[in-house]
Amino acid sequence: MEKNEQRYQAYLQILKEELIPAMGCTEPIAVAYAAAVARQTLGELPDRVRVGASGSMIKNVKSVIVPNTDNMKGLEAAAAAGIVAGRPEQKLEVIADVTPEETKAIRAYLEQADVKVEHVENGVTFDIIVTVWKGAHTAQVRIAVFHTNIVRIEKDGEVLLDLPVHGDEEENLTDRSLLDMEHIWDFVHSVDIKDVKPILDPQIRYNMAIAEEGLRGDYGANIGSVLLDMEGNDVRVRAKAYAAAGSDARMNGCEQPVVINSGSGNQGITASVPVIVYARELKVSEEQLYRALTLSNLTTIHEKTPIGRLSAYCGAISAGAGAGAGIAYLCGGGYEAVIHTVVNALAIVSGVICDGAKASCAAKIATAVEAGLLGYNMYIRGQQFHGGDGIVAKGVENSLRNVGRLGKQGMKETNREIIDIMVGCK
């Protein structure tokens, strides 16, 4: 693939769009971002706040700790953090630089202001509408479809920004239909490393740092430490344990950034950390690591695109299969090894549900990475799942389409039931 080809430039741009830093779970951070922009638009601290959120947003924010809030959870805490201490110009790092004094002010604000959450359904899976008031003045900000996509800003009835929203279509991003496994494989081998190095270096640095912090500290259910204690310290275990530890830290209040993938920090950790662990164990060159990460990240994005940003289908499953592809490449596998790894992995664990961001995500990540590793080890031993085995179809792209259909269409009712269960939980 030549540099001047449309697909080469598109793949680079897709990586730039998806592999961005975020501090904290991305759904509450998106709420904080919308709230920070709403407060900025209003021009003063509001005394009344309404957060309208789609069911999938409520599900994903309900149980996760919002960073820099003294361990508070939920949409109200996320909105208050954005209003009191948000730096809207920092987008998904909007509450990365909160001072201790501001943390106290966030809690005090929630006790004094009228902050409420409302369930809205506008035919958009990812939907946040933050409305704020101060006296007779009001402002409103809407983010839809993906985490930084502000589509409407209004102040005192005057519309300052109004972009069309057509369901879950990501109209403001590079065309993901250009992705397929064959061209991803071509790009991985032909990309100029200088083009991907600035994108991948932060992912290596941030995501390994939070994984190491997760193993040092006491976060969530400490899945990484449990795995190492239970299964030993070989590279297969470490690949799972480090990824799980990064998620445990992130879900449970660790105030370190990660580089996300497909809108998710957990997916960013899963797609990168196991590959980095294997690269270090195998002592491969820096170039091989960059190519393996490029493969893992693009495979994850390709798998996740037809499913959508938020679904009842656990996003870590896609990322675990992507990591399996990257590890297969590091172990000397060719194109056939990579695509069979992906299909095998997805055949094993497709159907794991997403019930929001919280501590158990770490265990799901470990399971997803294990499936990726098993998928590769099946292939090198002459074993695979064949077309007609459940949702597996002949040809990798046909199998990925089936997974996309399952995650987006087939699990809609599952998602509604999960939301009903979670909203009813106390």
C-alpha cells in the first residue's frame, strides 16, 4: 500500500481519531465534557442542572467511579465535576487537572445545587443532553453518537450550533467501510513507522503505566493480582493480568490517563497491553511492536464498527481478538494465522454482555485476552472453527459481519433488559 493511496491516509486518520487520551471511563467523562461546555456557554455557575441520557449511557456511567471526585459514582457526579472543575478545551481529559480544593467543591456543589438525571430516548444509542440554568439564563449542550461529538449548543434560546444527527451514523469521522482484514494486513506491512509512532507511543506509555499501577495498588477486585497468584508468571498469564489490572485501576478511581480505542479505555488497554507484554517477552524490535499494535488496533476498530459505540455486546471481546491478532503476528504468524485467530476468538466468547463500566470489566478483559490466545494456539495446532459452526461463516469478513449483526441488532432487547435491571438495582 502506497502512502499516496486514499486507503493508507484513511487508515492513519482512523488511528488518529480513535487512539486518543482520556482520563477516566469515557462515558462519565463525556458527560463531564458536555457539562463543562454548558457551564462555559452559560458563563456562570448554574444552580440547576438536568442531564438527559440514553439508556446505554445511564448503564455505562451508573457504577463507575468518576476520577477526582473522592470516589463518587454516577451521572450527577460526572456532571458536577465538569461544571465545577472542567477544562472543556481538554475534551476527554476535561477533569484531569482537578485540584484538591476543586474536588471538595464538587461534592459541596452536589449538596447545594439541583442536579437531576432524566432518561431520554431519541433513537440514538449514545446521547447526552446537559441543560443548565442560572436565574433567567439557560444553556444547553448535546453530545451524540460518539464521545466528543457536540451537535448542539444553545444559550437563552439562541442556537449557536446545530448539526444533524441521523441515528447512530458517525458522519463526522473517516469512512470505516474502507477497513477490511486483507487491507489492514497490507497496511501493517507497508506503513512508514514514522507515521504511526506518534500515535502509538502514548498508548504504550499510558496504558502500561496504568497496568503497572493496577498491579501495585488495591483497585476493584484486583483481577490482575489474582491471576498472577493463581496461574503463575509466564507471559500468557502476564498478558491477561496486566490488561485486567489496567482496567481495575481505571474503573476504580485511578487518576491516570489511558489511550482509548473505539471510544473505550478498556478496549484501548485490551488491544495494546497484551501485545506489549508479548513483545517485551519475545524481545522483538521496536518496529515489530509498532506493526503488531497497528494490527491489533485496526482489527479492533474494524470489529467494533458494525456493533456501535455502546451495545449489550462487551467491547473487550473485540479488543481481545485484536490483541490475539497482534500476538499472532509477533509470534511469526502470517495472514492466515491472524484471521483464524480472530475468528476463533470471536467464536469462543461472542455473547459476553456489557452491563456497564465497573470492576467486573477487568475479569471480562482477562477472558477476552485468553480467548485471543486460545484462538491463535488452536490455529498453530491445526484446529479451527469452520463456517456453519454457530455464527462463524466462511471467510473472515462474513464472520465479522455476523458478529456485528449480533452485537448491534440481535442484542438490542438484551440491552434494554440490562438497563431495566440496572436502573432497578439499589
